[in-house]
Amino acid sequence: MEKKKFLLRIDPKLYDIMQKWADDEFRSVNGQIENILRDAARRAGRLPKKGDGKKLK
């Protein structure tokens, strides 16, 4: 699956927090941000829940 690329401007202090969080979970910062966004979309009802058979388009 090809992923959409986009520029994200972020406060350096927040980036440092994201880097530490990503390191703690053995992810890249990009992967950590994507994980957080996917989880937020799922909790908001904007994305199918895990295991319901629907794929993200």
C-alpha cells in the first residue's frame, strides 16, 4: 500500500516528546504519529474498529 506524503510543521519540543514516545514503543516518529492518529480516528468513530473486517482505504 502506498502512503500519502505531506509536510508537517511541529514545535521542536513536541517533536522531542514524540521521539521519546516513539523510542519507548520501538517505532519511528512517523510511525508513532500515524499510530496516534489512527487510534484517535477509531475512537471518534471515523475508522472501523480492529477486527471488523473493514480495511482503511
